[in-house]
Amino acid sequence: MKKKIIFFLTGIIMCFLFVTYLYVRIMRPHQGVEGRNPAGVYTAYGLYRLYLHNEPAADSLCLGRVLEISGRICSWNPDEGACQLSTGCSGHISCQMFPTRSSSSVVLGIGDSITVRGRCTGFLLDVNMVDCIMQQKF
């Protein structure tokens, strides 16, 4: 009887620890890129070329990491906070901007040179960046 009670209590404790772990993982706040040092600094052309020539090697360097990208805007949708940086090739760097108070006051146009910092999520037809914030407008 004593073994059953110990086994039951151990099971209850394990379930409680598992639920606590899940709660902490799900409810943690969003981890933005502001204030984080970039793992790499690239031009739009350089990053696209890196992915185009050797995607597995580029993934090992960039995937899931914070990068700083410089380039010219070739497409800008302020309503969705999405812009594309021209690479001079057939593809682009797609940046999904993270909404901040300071970014809403900046006016961007096609052809403007900017530097963005964001998290790389990989390569489909374009290199995809999320949680981007504008570092500099030239």
C-alpha cells in the first residue's frame, strides 16, 4: 500500500512539473531583436548569393539567428509592415517589420537604402526575415 502511495505522489509531482514547464514555454514574452547583437552583417546581395549557392551552409550560419542586412527597398507595404530589399538578382530579401512606436513615424519609399536587423527564417524563393527593425536609413 505504501508503494502505491509513493508511486501516485511521484506521478502527481511529475505531472505538475510538466504542466509548469509547458506554461512557462508558452506564456513567455516575445523575444525581439532589439538590443541583440547580430550574428552576421550582410548586404542584401551577399545574403541572397550565400543562400543561392549553398543553402545548407547558409542555414548553418543564418537560420534562426539575428542578422543585420543593408540594401535598397524595391517593395514596401506599410499597412502590413512588409518590405523587400533588392538583391540585383531574381530574388529578394523579404522583411516582416516588427511594429514599434519609432518605426511608425519613419517614412520609407521605394529606392531608399536602409539597414534592418531581424531573425532569419530561411530561404524559399526569397530569403525571409521576421521581427525586423530598422537600424538606419541612408
